[in-house]
Amino acid sequence: MASDSTIPDDTADAEPQVRVRHLNKRDLNRTWEFIKAVFREVNRSTVEYQRPKSKKRFLEVFEEKGIEQLLFVIRTDGKERIVGYAECALAIIGTDNWMNERYFRARDMRPLFVEELAVDPEFQGRGLGTFVLEQLEHLAKLRGCTHLVLEVAENNENALKFYRGRSFTKLDAAIFLAKTVVSDPEILPPRRLKRRETRAVKASASATAPADPKETPPEG
Ligand SMILES: CC(C)(COP(=O)(O)OP(=O)(O)OC[C@H]1O[C@@H](n2cnc3c(N)ncnc32)[C@H](O)[C@@H]1OP(=O)(O)O)[C@@H](O)C(=O)NCCC(=O)NCCS
């Protein structure tokens, strides 16, 4: 087998050549770092996490059966660099998933669920996302699926534009709604106190006051 240094860089020509391979255990840490970096910006603007919530969950996914994880890599300076990642499954994964299997069954749909699709920001807009999607569609065909199904946040505008431009249409989506609850503040506003009257002032005020007729003792 050729040693690493004898394998030519994919960037030797003007444009890099991207290869696809299955993810294996020793890729896990750097793939997680890759996913985190790709979604850093996206996650600032979406209610739901657009990637696995935690590294723990990501590591669990690797152990779960039925999930395919693909890496898109190039060779540069004698080293492999991850530039894309995709994750898909034939069944709805995880026990806490909100997706309803019956929805698809009732419509004779056999989906390939695309759980993740991520392209290195440095490589976006160069056809890599399209390549990832084509690879997923290729897998879908081989596995007898009728649709690619995925979830995207409406305000992830780049991704939404990307999917819409590639014949994805809206199925039925949970839209996150919010209403401002108008309420009074829990804490009352500051209050200015009265000036305290001194005792001398109080006494002189009562001495000069006319006597209460009810308090006058009866004559006799
Ligand atoms: C969505 C994403 C996968 C597209 O990958 P890509 O490599 O940029 O896609 P391509 O180069 O094949 O296609 C570019 C198309 O996507 C759109 N696009 C999305 N992000 C883009 C970006 N940062 N730069 C340029 N074009 C972008 C363009 O509008 C272009 O559309 P067009 O070809 O119809 O004109 C990529 O932007 C990405 O990984 N985003 C962050 C992670 C994410 O949001 N993933 C989807 C979660 S469901």
C-alpha cells in the first residue's frame, strides 16, 4: 500500500477533488469538531439545534444500527481534511424523535431520513452540497426509498434556498410560534417617602388646634 506521503494531494490541481467514504471510529472526534464549527453560526439563529445537541449524542449515533455516516474529504499538504458530512437512516431514529412514522406509511412513502448535511464554510457555494445530496439520493435509490426527508429551520435561509432549488417541497412543518405575554413587572417602581414631622412640630400643632366639643366635660 502507498504511504501517505506518496498519495498526491487532491488540491494539486486548481480545484480540489472530493472523495466520499464511510466514517469510522477514529474519525469521531474530528468529525464532531467539524460539525460544531459548521453549525456554530446556524445555531445562533434557530430555536432547535440543527445538529446533535451534544458530543455524547453524536458518539451514541455511531453505535446505533441503521444510521449511515459519510465523510467528504480532500487531501491537502499530505493530510486528509474533512470538508463535508452527511448522516442518514432508513427509520426514524432515537426514542425522543417527534416524527410520525404513520404519516409516511399512509402516503406510501419510504423515506431516507437525512439527519445531517454539513459543508465546511470555506467550501460552500462550490458544488459540494450538491455532491452530498446526490450521494444521498444515490443511496436512497439503492435502498429502495421513494423520498429524501429532512428538517430545516425556516430561518436557516441558505440551507432552505439550497433545498428549494433542488426540488424539495414542504411536507408539513412545525412552525415555532411565540407571543409576547404583556405583564406587569413583579417588582413595584421606586417610591419617594414622606418627610417625617418632628415631635415639637406635632405638639405645637395639637396645642393650637380648637378643642373637640365632644371631649369637653359636662358642667355642674
Ligand atoms: C446548505 C449547504 C449544505 C449547501 O452546501 P454548498 O456546498 O454551499 O452547496 P452548493 O455549492 O452545492 O450549492 C450552493 C447553493 O446553495 C446556496 N448556498 C447555501 N449556502 C451557501 C453559501 N454559504 N455560499 C454560497 N451558496 C450557498 C446557494 O444559494 C446555491 O444555490 P444555487 O446553486 O441554487 O444557486 C451548506 O451551506 C451548509 O452546510 N450550511 C450549514 C449547515 C446547514 O445549515 N445544513 C443544513 C441543515 S438542515
